[in-house]
Amino acid sequence: MLSNNNKHSLDRGEHYPPIGNFINYHISQQKKSKTEIAKALGILPKGLGNYCKRDTLQFAVLWKLSLVMKHNFIAQLGEYL
């Protein structure tokens, strides 16, 4: 039997796809500019650029990006599980 200290650390969450790469790729495939996407999200273009550099993002941010960009990032990430 596993101790409580180790049962949640069995190679889970150590390797995950960097979401910033997904976002950056899909922005490059869009007809909209980064400025237009950022404006639709209600953030500055620099903030959108920062999202593209991150390894992780909050669920709410992924949700909003999915709606604005019409791409389901959440389902795409689910394919990696």
C-alpha cells in the first residue's frame, strides 16, 4: 500500500503540454491579429503575448481563449491524457 505522501506523485502532472505553444500556433493560423484577439479578451496585446510564453494557464483563461479563437483548447489538452 502506498503512503499518503507518495500516492499523488506517481508520474502525474510532471509532464504536461505547454499551453503557450498551442495558443501561439493557433494565433498564427488565425486571420485575426493578436491585437484583435487581445481586444476581444479585454486585455492588452502584451498580456496575450505573455499567455503565449506560459507553460500553464487558468481554466477561465483557456475558456475565454477558446471562445474568442473558436478553438477548443480544453478538448485539445484532454487528448493528451
